[in-house]
Amino acid sequence: MEDDSSVLQERIGEAAEIIRRRGPALVLTGAGISIDSGIPPFRGPGGLWERYDPEEYGHIEVLKRDPEKAWIMLRDMLTTILKARPNEAHYALAELERAGFISYVVTQNVDGLHEMAGSRRVLNFHGGGRYLYCMKCSSRRELESVEDIDPIKCTCGGYFRPPYVFFGEPIPHEVLSRSFIEATRADVILVIGTSAGVYPAAQLPYEVKRHGGVVVEVNPSPTPLTGTITDIFIQSGSSDALVKLKEYLLG
């Protein structure tokens, strides 16, 4: 259940004032920010993991050993992602970044919608990009539409893969390092559309809090963060809340 209008406005106004005084804010986004773009979260009803066991289809060893099997899930996943376009929440963050109110967007999503909306300082925790590359010869192919998904096999005989972090693969070192450096520097973190339950990304709000920063959370329902470290809980969908936050900050 979302907050009523007056409570919502009050909390968004409070968050805007903190970002104005203590920003730029570090942003952490999860699957919830892309729901309005037609991408369901991986977990929960309608999610990818409801249809595919991640250990059976999404593990790096499966991709290496039986790429045809891994591509059953990947084709489904990429079809959804390639049809999606940024929503108002993505565009609002891009505008706030240009205005100097956001330092970096750390995202757990692989859909590339932050970049499509115009965000430039994006740290893709689980990889990202609309292209495929061959696991054998490293040749690259851009993905502009669903029609570009096939072929999944390269002319060299190797198989293509997207630049995502599969189960069993490490988070890219430079992304991990930069994310935690920014968390130690930030005086405010804006957590959007994630319950922050998947580590190590989930550690970022705690790092900001540990260094005396403020945690602002935007989610339609309470999360484990809400009753522990969240200072301002904006109970709302991402698009509505971020459009209003942008209006407060940019006028």
C-alpha cells in the first residue's frame, strides 16, 4: 500500500531538501525501477526465476557446458529487455545527474535503460549492454531489436553470450571498487526499487549509513532496510516518486 498524498509529498520534500544540502546522492537501483518499462523482477510472480531455475539455466558453467540450454533462458530474457524502453523514473534520474544532484547510479539491472535515458555515470553491478560477444573469438554483435538475437553461434564455431554477470562469475572488479569508494564518500544514498537483499550490492546502503550518511528509500512496500537503516521511506512506485522528486529539486 502506498502512502497517502500528503505523507508522500512531505517525505519527498524532505528527501529533496537533504539531497540539496548533502548531495550529490549515490543511487542504488533494482528491478523495481524497470517494472513500468515492462520488465518484471527476476524474483516473484511472473519473474524469470519462476520459469527457470537459475542454477540450471543461469550459471556460468551451464553456459560453458551446454550453451544451447542456457540460451533457452537467455532468448526469453533478451526478448523482454530489447522490447523495453526507459520510463519516467529513468529519465528523472538522468536529469538529476545532469543537474549535479546525483554522483553515480549503481544498478543491479542489466537492461541498459539508465544509459538509454541519458545517465552517464552508471555502474552496472551485474554487467550490462545491448550486445553479444563470442566466447571463443570475442567478436561482437550489437543488439538493436529482438531480430538481432539470432544467430547464437559465431562463424568461428563459438557461442555468443551477453555481457552479464552469470551465477558463478565475479562482479567486475572496477565496478565493485568504484561503488564502494562512492559509498564511503556519499552523504546520502537513494535506494530505488530494490529490497537490497542481494550482496554485495546490498551492502552499499549500510556503508553510507556507517559513514554518517542518510538513507532514502523508494519502494512500494517495506523492505528489510525500512525498519533498520532507512531514514526516509517513500512508499511509492519509482516513476511517481522520482518525477515528484525531480520537480522539487529542479522546479
